[in-house]
Amino acid sequence: MDLITFNTSDVGEIIRSKLEVDADPLAERILIIDRSDSIVINVMFRSGFTILPIAYSTTKLLTLLMIDNDKQYNGAVVDGVSCELVNATALEPSWIAI
């Protein structure tokens, strides 16, 4: 079996949006919703980051809904979120989704 290697110089730049979330540990689910059509585009289960299409860096179309699984606390909403532009080839290869 051959090992597949990833060489960033062969790929060039792949510009994407990076959404980094630093949430309360009690927020057990973080739903990332596209505000324009109310579709959940990603679900996170802890703080961290996710890579999204470039359109989310140039607009404020994201809404984040943070909830806990035990239904002990009220949900929290952050509206009008914008992402930062990143070169996806500089990230770990497992995060790149073209």
C-alpha cells in the first residue's frame, strides 16, 4: 500500500472561511445555521473551528444556536456571525473540504 502525501506547494491556495467557536462547556451542541434559508449547515459538539465555504467570510449570514442536552439551561443565540478568510492548505489536510 502506498502512502498518500499532501504537499501544499502542489495545490496552491484554497481560500475558505474559518469559523472558530469558543463556547461555554455547558453548550453541548452548537448549531451553525445559514440565516438566508434556515438550513443547519454544521453541528459542533465542543469549542473549536470548522471550515465553511468562502461566502460566509464576506457576509453576516450565520446564526449560532447553543443548547445543552439536559435542557437545564436556556439556549443562546448569536446572530450575524462572519468568518475569517484562511488559506485552507495551511491547515491540517483532514479539515479541507473542497
